[in-house]
Amino acid sequence: MASAPRPHHATTFASIAKAEPFASAEEAWFWTMSALIARQDGARVVAGRGAAIRPCEPDDVVKCLDRLYRQRRIDLNHARVLRRWGERGSAPNPRYPTERADFQQWKEALSRLEWPLRNKGIVAGNGFTAPPADDDNVVPLFG
């Protein structure tokens, strides 16, 4: 008969309540790409085991991206740009003419990825809040 694990040998996992969501979809994407690169190099990446406790695993972010692709909200060019710049660990700079097109694709893909990540609690904020309105678009209701 197998004995119960000893308390000092038992694996302890962090509580999801203590998880720290990402500030933005861009931050979540860079974390995901660094975790995927580490996994490719042989590291085991699981939730609740890093320096900061995150509310997801890298595959959760990839699944959100895959779902957007299957719904045709993003296309293959968006995914290629996210992969390329995610591996580099920096966003494309629109000041460089060679990176302008990538910056546009980057911005579109991350803006579309933000909503599902917020709904899942991966990115901070309530997924049901409306985006902030610009002052130029505010129309007074009464004279």
C-alpha cells in the first residue's frame, strides 16, 4: 500500500486568487513567447511556478489567438508578425519605414486579442467595460 506524501515533500501550488493578471495583451504576449521559447529549449512551464504568479499558462493565450484566427478576426499575417516580434521580445517601431507595416499588424492583432484575454482574467480589468471615449467624440445630450 502506498503511503501518503510527507508534508515537506508535497507539491504546493499557488492560489489562483493570488494570481497577478497582465497589464496588457502585449505584456501577456511577450510572456507567452518567452515561455514558449523556454519550453522549446527544454524548460517545463506551468502556472503558479514563476517569479510572479500568473492566472494562466502560455497555451491559454495561444488558444485565444487560435480562436481569433478560426473566427477570421485575425489572419495569418497577424500571427506571423506576433511570432516574429514576440521572439525578438520587442514591438515593431513605426518610426522605421521597414517596420511600419508590421506595427500596423501588431497593433491590430493585440487590440483584437485584448478582449478575450480580459474576459478570461488573463489581462487586468473587467472584460465588460466599454473602451474609454475620446473627448472629441463626446456629444452633449442637452444644449
